[in-house]
Amino acid sequence: MIQSIGQYVSAYMLSLAHTYEEEITNKWFWLVVVLILGLAYFAYAAYCTYRGHSFNGGVKVHWPRFWQMGISCK
């Protein structure tokens, strides 16, 4: 009986993985995008301070042209 319960649980887990496979893959895609953006942000901060400027970490969105963004480096 224990073996049949184990097989039932394994089959259920495989069924869940198959059902939500696209969502799981999508989650990893966005995690990679966030990691790349975070690394780029800190790389720009390092570059800004290396050049002798001060980096205040502010991100300015130019409304209504929200696709234009600026990161402060003075």
C-alpha cells in the first residue's frame, strides 16, 4: 500500500509539473531579466563612482514619454 501511495504522489507531482510547465519557465525568464537589470544598475553605479562622480541611485521616468529614463550621475 505504501508503494502505491508513493506512486500516486509521484504521478500527481509529474502531472502538476506538466500542467504548470509554461508558468515555471516564464518565472525563470523574469528572474533572469531582473538579475541582468540589477547587475547593470550596480555596474553603472561603479562606473559613475570610478569616473569621480557621485551616484545617488535615483531613477527618473520622464512622463508622458515613460520609455525615456535617466539614472542620476553627477
